[in-house]
Amino acid sequence: MDSANSQYLSPWAKKSLTFFLWLSPLFSLGPFFAFGILFAFPKEFRLRLRAVSVIAIYILNWILFYPVELLHRSSMEWEGIINAFLAQNGIPFRLKLGFFLFCFFLLLANFLHSSRRNRKRETVRLVRIQNEFPNTQLRTEMRIRDTKFDTVLLVLVLALVIQFVFLYITESLYPQKNLSPLAPLYDVHQFVFNYSISVCILLFSFNRNKIPSLIAKPYLRYMEGIRIRESWKHAVQTEGKFPLRLELIIKEKAKFRDKILPGFGHIYVYEYWRGFPILFLTLLLYLFSAVWVFSYTSPIFGFQFLAGFGLKPGIPDKNFFISSQNIAYAVFSVAALLGLYFYSSFILEKSFSLENLGIKKDKDGESEPFFKPGLRKGFRNVLPLSLLFHLVLLCLVFLIPISLQRGKKKEQTSQKNDHFRPEKMEFYFIDPNVPDDTKGLNGGVITGNETENKEKGEKISNEKVADNGPVKGYIKKIRGKKVPPTYSNYISAKMRIPESYMDYWAKAPHPYSSVVAYTITQDGDVIDVELVEASDYPDQDLRTLQLVESLGPLMPPPGTKSDIRVTELFWNGPIDPEFVPTPLQKEMINLFDGRYMEEIPE
């Protein structure tokens, strides 16, 4: 297993890279450092094994937790179900215990498999020694450590000790408690990730750098393909001979990778100028397809999905709500993604033509030798890069970072300091045809951290919407349960997005309460943000103002002729007037989401 890179990497360099590889998640490098090692050191057997294990841990965590997060963002109903489940006592402990038992049974299966393989090896060696060297005993003290059950127990226990030490240090540095409804899930996620990393480090260390038995065959098959590819590359560059049978093996491995992700197969054979544009194009099309499919299910789901990547629509919400209900966008994105799969497979097949492999003489001068650096001429070589460039431009137009805000401002309103007149409190419906007696119209997302008050906060105005009748224009096109039933629900759902990327509730002290007022214009801009009543925590008050400022642009308030002024209570704690300190907050805490709205006179 000697590496071709051994002459360049000293033992200390390998140990240093291994050390930084294990610590890469601590520096928020994600799996990218591990991918860099796979690219930079194709023949480093043990170093690549560690890189693959780190990538596998990230994939495991993504498979376990991202579907739950996606389901949580999908609808208010699922958000309530998941929040209620996580709020039960003992749920985080049960989930952690379940993963601990999963690791135990996995290591136990590896122990049994390794023991069986080791007994077979020892039997073969013993027969051979008795035939060639009679009366000689077989030495077993150097056998693989994962055939010992004490190693399994040691790995499990020490990994737990490391986890608890890490948790103690983290809580000492950051003693603030996360009050988000998803905090138990984040806690379990951190445990699973850190415990998985600890188990891998200890298992590789105690096992004398040997491959765990369960993954030995697939990993050796993987490294065998890498060695064949590197030998093929050397033969091509030195104009040496190479068996066609092995070239066909490389072709099958490249095609298999390309089926997983278009462009991956081209990168496998070092066609970087073709592979990376196709790969990035695939990822962008996956993003667009998911956005339109999820938005067709529910526009708020589309908003929440983009927010998970720190993005938001670059078009006004009212246009996004209408466009998201057009299935043509979703169909086109999915069709483009499928077309890219066929196109990538087609040009990869062309790369392994008989002319390129040197089996057939090239008469037309169109062969493209492998391992030729730089961008090549030809339509099929330039097309992926061109498509990627144009799609990136579309992303810049229609998807923008969530931290960027529109600079449009409106002159200060003279009524901005006029707050809290309950007799003028009104809720503006997104769908004006919803009857006034419909139950649960104000049910939905709660801005605070406690459950909704079932006795109060259900008041609905009988004046504005019913008197004005249906609103003309785009509002009438939005139907059913695909949008929140009231404008207050809509604001709450939109506020979930900056709450998530700002870790607002994770950083909020307890107890905390403040009142903020802001104006929503007829263009959907959020202006005149003002702190009406401050708390004892200036940093959190500033964070609250930034949270409100990041809401815009919003869908314009339906059923109104002028701007509306919103006064909102932000609090951490129970829905109890005794919990908040001021008379204003005591009265507002019983309103739905602690929010009331009134139209500003023209």
C-alpha cells in the first residue's frame, strides 16, 4: 500500500493533515477540506480513508436531520407537530440513546465480521505453516484490534467521555441557553455529529490504522479503481501501453459516478473544464427545481427552503406567490435537470471513443486526448460553461443573499409615534373572500416561544375587509390553504426566515421582552423601524431591530389604501401578563403573536 506521494509527504506531514482533517468541522470547513485531500492526494491510502470517513459522517447527518428540517419548513401544521414532539420531556435523551445503541450494534457487527475473517485467515495460515514448517506455532498477538471486544467497549465509552468534555467546554464558553423550538433537535444533531467523529478517530487509532472490517471490501475496491486510473494517466502521458480491459473498467467507474451526479464522472477522469461546469450547473438546477416544486406546494415553503441556504427571492413576494402556482416553472426546471443527465452521459461516452483511446486511427482530427489541460474547442466542450454562466446571472437576478436589503426608502410618516390604539385594531386578510365566521383564521405561527393562548387573541375586525369587498388584482389569484389565511400569519411566517439565519431565539436572553413598531408601505417596504419599549439587554434589542428590518420587501397589505403601522411585542416566556413588566406589554401579550396593525390615515 505504499503511496506514490510518499516521497512528497513525510510522516509528520501526514499526521498534520490528519489532525487538521479531524478538526476541520470545528473551523466550519464542512466536508470541503476532506474533498481537497481526495483531490490532492489520490494515492494516499490511509489519508484518503480518513477523508472518506469525514465525508460519510456529513452525509449521514444530512440523511438523518435535513428531511426533518425540510418537513418543519414545509407547513405550519408540520411545524406545530414537530415542535410539540420535541417539547416532550426526555425526547433528546431518547434520541441520543438510540444513536448510541445504533453505534454499538454497528461496532458489534464489525467485531463479529472481523473475528470471522480473522479466524479464516488464521486457519489458512496455520494449515500452510504446518505443511511447510511442522511443529511451529502461529503468532496471533499482532492480529487486528477490531477483533477484540474490549476495543469495541473502549471506543464506545471513550467517545462518550470526549463528547461530554466537549459539551462541558462549549457550555462554559457559551452558557446561554437556546430557546428555539428546534433547540432539542440541534442538540441531538451536535451529539450525533461529534460522537460519530469521536468514534471514527478512536476506531482508526486503536485499530492500528487498519480499515474497519465492514467497509474493507468496498474501500479496497474504491482504491483499486483509483490506482488503475492513476496508472492509466501515467501510461497516457508517457505514451506507454495500457490494457483496454482496464480502460473499460475506468469508463464504467466514470459512468457510475456520472449517474450519481452529472459532471462527477468527467472530474473522475480529470476533465475539469468540462466536469466542474456540469457539476455546478446540476447543483443550480437541483436548487431551482426544489424551489419551484416546493413553492408550488406552498409559497411559504419556497421562502423557508431558500432561507435554509441564506437566500430569498429577488422578486416581490406578490409576484413570487403568483409565479409559484404556475406549474410550468417546476416542469421546466425538472426537465432541464433530466436533460443535463442525458447530455453529460452522452459527452462522457464520446470521451471514451475508440479514437480517444488510441484503438482506432483518427481520420478527421477530432480526437480529444485525455489529460489535456485547459478549455478545449468544440460546441460540446463550451456549452456547459456557457449555460453555467447564464444560469448564474439568473440566480443573481432571482435569488439574492438574505442579508441584502432593498435600499428604497419612503419619507418619514407623521403618525409613526402613534402606537397601540386597540379600538382601531384590524386584521387584513390575504384572501378577502374568507368568511368572517371561519374558525381558526388567526391560527398559525407564533412569534414567541410558548404555545398560543386559546382564550384570547382571536378577535377579528368586522369592518375593513367585509365593507370593502373583494380586492382586485393579484390577490384573487391566491386560493385555498397554500398561503396563510391572514396578513398577520403571513408576517409571522416571513419572520421565521430571519429568525432562523440570525439564530435569534438561540441568542435571546431569558426572560426578555421589548416592543418594536414599524411601517409596511403599499410597496411592501419595511420602514420607520422604532424601538418603542426597550429591555435590559441592548444587544438583543439591536438584534430585534435588525430582525424587523430584514423582513422587507413584503407583500403589500391587502384591503388597504395607505400604509399600515405594526406594533409588535417580542418576548421569551409564557403567555402571561405577569411575565412582562410594562402595562403596554401586559395588554399586547394576549394579542395573536403579540402584534396589532392599523392603517395610517392618508
